[in-house]
Amino acid sequence: MSIEVKNLSFGYGSHEVLRNISFTAEEGKLLAVLGPNGAGKSTLFRCILGLLHGYHGFILLNGEDVRGMRPARLAQGIAYIPQTHHPVFQFSVADMVLMGTAHQVGMLRAPAEYEREQALAAMRQTGIEHLAKKSYLHLSGGEQQLVLIARALAQQAKVLLMDEPTSNLDYGNQQRVLERIRGLTKQGYTVVLSTHNPQHALHFADNILALFNSSVAAFGAPQEVLDEALLKKLYGVDVALIETHRGHVLFPVLEEGD
């Protein structure tokens, strides 16, 4: 399942946030969205999720315009994974994941065995089945993020939108979570992932969408579009892109005396 965005423009009143944004997130691929704060990444996600209306252009889910889809229908195709968060109540991991099936359950029906099997399968898929009875609040940041991913998988959508999934994680958990995410693309999932770490995009992404000043600054394969000039434009810092036998690595260029 793919997402195609064509000439998408959106603004809050007179403030233009997105201007003629076009790209395709291909089935079974990971698209990393880069850009400084205020570049429009979150607004782009909200448009795709159907949370913002009044935009110009088109957002197509497998060729179908999402503008006419009901929320339940859209939830069958696209799942959203937020940054790690802390709910008020002491939900178990199993209950957190089961919430991903909510769009399938009517107002007068509790989750049945079918939905519980979906949740269990999602926990197995992300390697957290052993955590099912634990409190979500008592997990590590990396484990919590995997629970949120499992909840999205239980939704049975094939397009996953992830908002900076590693932003609150330590170095080891960042790698482990990204490896799990990368593994999902090999299972046919389409992943659109925003990140402030261009090194992650270099190592894990199939394509990069770089946003700057409300527009597309670059779109394409990391090795083709992600260079020192683009990073300087996006973040205003000098970075050296070094080729190693294990791939490209980014290093900050320090001023003399630093």
C-alpha cells in the first residue's frame, strides 16, 4: 500500500505551512522526513491522517483520495505511532496493544477473541509478547515505543506514520527500535518516519523527504540527495559526510579553537 501526495498546500489563516508538497511513499519502503522545527512535518502528518481539512492538492492511499474516506476506513489503511507518552491509567501492555483494534469494535461491543488474537499477533511481531501483563508505565522508553508500534500493527493498517519514534530513547534503544521498524518494511509495510537525526535517515531509509521553508528541499534516495549542502541548508551547521566501508557517516565540522 502506498501514499502519494500531489501539490499539497496548507496554511493556518495567512500563514502558509506547506507549499506544493509532492512525493510518494512506496509500498515496503521507509521514507524519512527531515527538516528543522517549523518546516511542516507535523502538519503534513495531520493532513495525511485526515485531521486537517481545507488543504489544496491530493493525498492518495493506493490511488484513492483520502479526502472522501470516513475515519474508520482511513484507519484500515493508515496507522499513527506517536512519540513515547505516559497515559494516566495503569494499562497493561496487552490492553495498550488491544486499543489498536478499536476501529473494528462497535460502541456496544467489547473486544472479542478475534481482536485479542490480533493484539497477540502484533506483540509477537514486535517481540514484546513476554511483556503482555506488565504495566506500560513501568517499561523502558524503548519497550514503550515497541508497544506503540504493536498497537499500530494490531490496527492492521499497512501504512505506518511515525512521529520521531526515537526522540526520547537512549542510543541502544534507538538502534533496536529502528531495526524493528526497518524489519517491518521487509514484511510489506510502508513507513513514513519523521526524524531530527539525518544519520538515521542515511542508515535506515530507502528515500528521504527534506522540508524547508514550507517546501520540498529534496526528495530521493539518501545517497543521491543527502549531502553537506542540504544539511547546511536545513540546519544551518557545517557537517562532513565521510564514506566508510560500512556506509556514510556524518561528523560536525567544528570551528577552529573548539
